Amino acid sequence: ENTEITDPFEPYLNFLYQQIVRYLKKTVFTLIPLKGEAAQSAVATSEAQVLPMVFWATAGVDTEETTEARSFNSFHEAFEQYKGRVLLLGDPGSGKTTTLFAFARDQVARRLEDPTLPLPLIAPLSTWDGQQQTPLVDWLSGQTALLSRDDIGALIQAGRALLMLDGLDELGGER
């Protein structure tokens, strides 16, 4: 009797994995593990733009200012520490996209082995229309041809999607 769970998203995952590997082969000679630090003050906020306290509590982030700097040996380590809610910052050309894609490759491989893990969804934020304020599910379904809008919506609603959004710095202040 076969008790293995079949993953209805396996074709998508295999395609995504191939695309990520192809990207990394073309753009990276060798992956260099980057070290990082937690920097709560790195994102400028005004009182009108501060996220609700419930956001920070859900993200597992202490809302009190802390003087203790945290260091991480890898992006994966920071991802685990902050329970999957991480903003990767750096100067242009510093390796943010490469780090994201290497991490995404590993997450896709993990999901192929374990269908109970969240489904990785990768999209470039520069394609989101901030003027129209396109709903997240609609925008992502336009970015991910192998997944239906309903599947994406159900995954997000159930907390079963791992959103990896690239290019926040390309949006500009007004978007």
C-alpha cells in the first residue's frame, strides 16, 4: 500500500526548480554564503506608515527597541529566526536576488521532498501595479502561469504559501 502523499503542485515545482537553477548557472560563478545582521531600524518609517502591532506580533518580532544586534551566518538562519518573515536589504549588486534565488531553490527542493511544506511562490515586485492596487492573488496568478488564481488564493488564505518577492527597491517611493 502506497502511503506517499502526492503533490498536485509537483509539475509547477519541477519547472520552478529548473528555472531557478538555469538562472543561477547563468548569473553566478559560485555561491558565497553571506553573513547578515538584524537591523530593525534599516527601514525608515513615519508615524503614519507604522504597521499595526498585530503585524509585528504575528511575525514574531519584538516591538520594543533592542540594543542587542543579531548576526546570522546565512539567510536561511535569519529566515528561521524570524519565522519566515524577512526583508533582505543591501546595496545594488550586493547579491540580494542571488541570495533569494539560492534560498528559493533550496525551498523548492524541500517542498518536492515534503508536500506538507508551504508552496514557494516567487515574483518580481516591479511588475505589480501600485496605481491600480491589484490584489495580491490576481497579481501573483499573472506571474505564475502554472498555478490558478483559485489555487494561489487558497494557499495564501491557508497560510500554505511561501512568498518570495524580489525587487522592493525597484518600486520607488511612490509605489
